[in-house]
Amino acid sequence: MSHTLLHTEVKAEWVDFNGHLNDAEYVRVFSRGADGLMDLIGLDAAGRAAHQCTLYTLEMHTCYLAEVLLGEPLRVDLDILDQDIKRIHVFFSMYKGDGALIATSEQLFMAVSTASKRSTNLPDAVCRELEALGQLSAEAWPVQAGRRVGIRRRAKPRP
């Protein structure tokens, strides 16, 4: 049920002193994926103007799974995890050209009126586009979805 939103490659200005994609640049690529989501659901520039509605990011959780080097191709895919009249809970997956999963980003967006800068309902046309994309069942969520940040501790063996 994934939808490809973006194809790009690692640019020289995105590479850090370790010789791989800088952590902030992973987020830049996911942000461009979010732009692709907005285009896909009718909140491109024309849609934002017509509906006086945009999306704001409320929360983001990024998992860095592998490094990627200068010039390597990248692809960002989207899965919808949940949605309601004002919010969209999404899961982005970033892949290298060989198909290896290198990072994920779980994000929560809220519809915001461009006139009032306050939360608003998603336009009906946008809701229809979201429904057409489909939504993953909770059982099908990727393993990285719904995680919390923290140190996982193993139980100490009993003597």
C-alpha cells in the first residue's frame, strides 16, 4: 500500500565530516517527501491557495538504520497510518537505490488555516484523496512505527 513520493540523490552539501549523509539532511529528504504528500492529496500551491489550508508538522520520530554516501540514489515512500478530520499520521520510508531501507520517519500533521493560522478541518477533496490512498491496519504497521525514544535494557539474568 506504499506510495512513492520522491526520487533524489545524496548531494555534496548534505555530506558530513564522516563522509555520509548528515542526520539533519535525512530530515530534509523526509521534508521533501512531505511536500510530495501535500501534492498528492491536493494541497500543492494551487490547492493551498484555493482551500486556504496547509499542513503543519506536530511531531516527528526519525530512525537512522544505515548510512548512505555521496551520489547514492534515494527513494521516499509513504504509508498512511491513521487520519481524522484534522490530522494525518504518516510513515515515510527511505531507501537506497538497491532497495535497502536506510531510514524511517513517523510524522503527525495537522491541517491549519492559512488565513487564521489555527487548526481547521481538512477540505473534503483532500479527505477523499487520503481515503483513496488507503491506510495500513495496525497489524501491518512497520516495526519502527509507534516506538518511543529510550534505552532498551535487557533483564539481568538471575543468579
